Amino acid sequence: MIPYERTQAVLRTHDLLKRLAAGERLDAETLRHHALALLKHFPQPVDVDLSTDVLPSIWARMDAKWARLGYTRTSSLRGIERRASRNRRKLVRKGALLLPVEFCRQKGISREELARRERSGDVFGVEIEGQTYYPAVLADKSLEQQRLVKLLRHLGPRVPPMARYLLLVNRRSSLGGKTPLQALRRGRRFRLALRIADNLSDEYRTSQL
């Protein structure tokens, strides 16, 4: 980790906290994405500990008091990733995420057609432990298909698959308590859903700069 990346992580964390404190709402998967990106270069407890030698008036040395609060000299992202993996496996058990064969059966398409649609951005898969699963909601034939495809393309490839899934199925107050998928049936709400998708895509574009 170079000093520039460490400094950038601190400043971007400050910016994110200001936005949240001001009332900006981000869904859980988007927050997780930002957290992982920031933690990648964020100063570790040991960095803070070492900084006390130079700036004792700003930083406090790590001691037993901090350890009792759960802070240690080392940290890892493995726990975050493990929890995320458990949550995804629950979606598989509930039938919310389907294996390719079952998704194709429900959607009424071939594996070749699935691959073509995935390349064009009309469907997307979520990878869990090396296996790709597809959201069952995308196989729902009662949905307005043209609007669904338009919504997915507004999200675009820069938004991680799990974040795309959560955007589709989570209720939003700006949509009258409906999900973006439910908003496909109403013109005004559908336009709002497209705006939400654009905003999410912009969030990920900004975080990757």
C-alpha cells in the first residue's frame, strides 16, 4: 500500500460518512462495496499505532483498553466475505437464486440463448463459490420484459451482480414502497426506477476512479 492510496482511502471514507450523515441512502450491497474498496487501503490499527511515535498529540497508542473494545493490531476482510457468502447461500436455499439449468427451464430458453442474453446485459448471474446462479425474478414471465431489459441495461456492467439483484428486489420509499421490479408496471414509477439505476451505476463508476 502506497501513501497516496492510504490518504485517498481516509479522505473518501470521510466523504462517504458525510453523505450518510446528511441523509443519503445507499442499499446494503452498495455500502458493502464501498466498505471493501475503502478497507483495501485504509490504515490498519498497526499503522495508527506506529503513527503515535510521530504524532502523539493526534493518535493514541494501541493498548489493553482498545483491545477490550475489540480493536487489535491486525484486521482482515475475511469475516466480511464469509458473512456475505452465507447470505448468498441462503438465497440459493430459498430458491431466489437458480442454477443455470433451472433458470433456463423457468425462462423457457436454451443455455446458448442464456449466454447470448448475458453478454448483451439482458440477464446476469451471481457467482457463489465458483458456481454461477441466476435471479429467479428474471425468469418471471409476468414482468414487462422490454422494461426489465431497459432497467438492467441502465444498471450496466460496472454494478456488481449482487448489487443489481438487491436493487431489483428491495422496496424503496421513492417508489411508494414498491420494488423497482414492481415499478415496471407504472410509467412514472418506472422512470423513477431508471433514475435509481442510473444513480447506482454512477456510484460504482465514481468509486472506481
